Amino acid sequence: MSLNRQPNLKEPGKRYFQAYTPGDDFYETLIDTHRDLSDEQSALVNAKLVLLLANHVGDLSVLREAMQIARNGV
């Protein structure tokens, strides 16, 4: 399995009229998740989210590829 870098956000049973809408919905939810948190709390939420999603993906080669891409240019 390789890292999917194409838009792939969706919600089962929901139809979208614009291709970018699922991404907008995700971004809004992410911002809401961080609302009213301190910088330290926000960093902790991000760390927990990364670990939860990494566990869900489960494929170490995909996770390594994602980490390398995320680090590029930083």
C-alpha cells in the first residue's frame, strides 16, 4: 500500500455538490476541535490525533512515507 495523496475525504451516505466540500467540513471540524484551547492543549490534541490516526492506518511504510512528506520543506 502506498500513501494516497489524492483528495479522499468523504462521509458515508452524504452527497456533496462541490468536490472540495468534504475538505472544508474536515477543516471546520479540526478548527472547532482546537477552539478555546491553549497552545499547549492544542499541541497535545494534535499529538493524540496523530497517534490515533497512525494506529488506524497501521501500515508502517505508509506512515513513514507520510512523515517524510510532512517533514519536507519544514
